[in-house]
Amino acid sequence: MQRLIGAEGSPLPSKSESTGPIRQLVRATDVAKKLGVSKSWVIQHASGKRKPYLPAVKMGPGKSPLRFDPLDVERFIEDCRRIATQRAAYANK
């Protein structure tokens, strides 16, 4: 069995060496539906134009190249909750 070679010339880890199973990435439209916001809102957070930052993977050129790891989306939601809690506590002082 031949191993895949990474960009740096080193072999890519096999499934047994990796940190876990590969998760299905989702599109910006799926993230927007989950969050109840527009696709452009998601893209602005993924590009860093708005905070907090929403991690994304750019899959190449084209109309919709961004993909999102569902775990990153869940962390983003938790970050937003934490920020909202901090703002509420600050406003009540």
C-alpha cells in the first residue's frame, strides 16, 4: 500500500496515526441556517472582518469554496454565548 505525500514531502499520517475520524465539513449556507443568519454574515466572520472569528477551510476557487467543521461551529456558538454573558455582566455594573 502506497502512502500519500504531503506538501512538505513528508508522508501523511495513516488513519491509525491520525487524531480521530474525518468529520464531514459543511457549507456556509448550512452554517447560516443553523445560526439563523445570512450566508454573508457567516462569510464575514470566516474572513475575519467580524468578530469572533469563525474558522473555515477554503477548498479552492469558485463561488462557494468555504467549508466549516461542525465542531468549530459549536465552539463559535460557545464563544458568542461567553461574549454575550460578559457584555451583560458589564452592562449591569
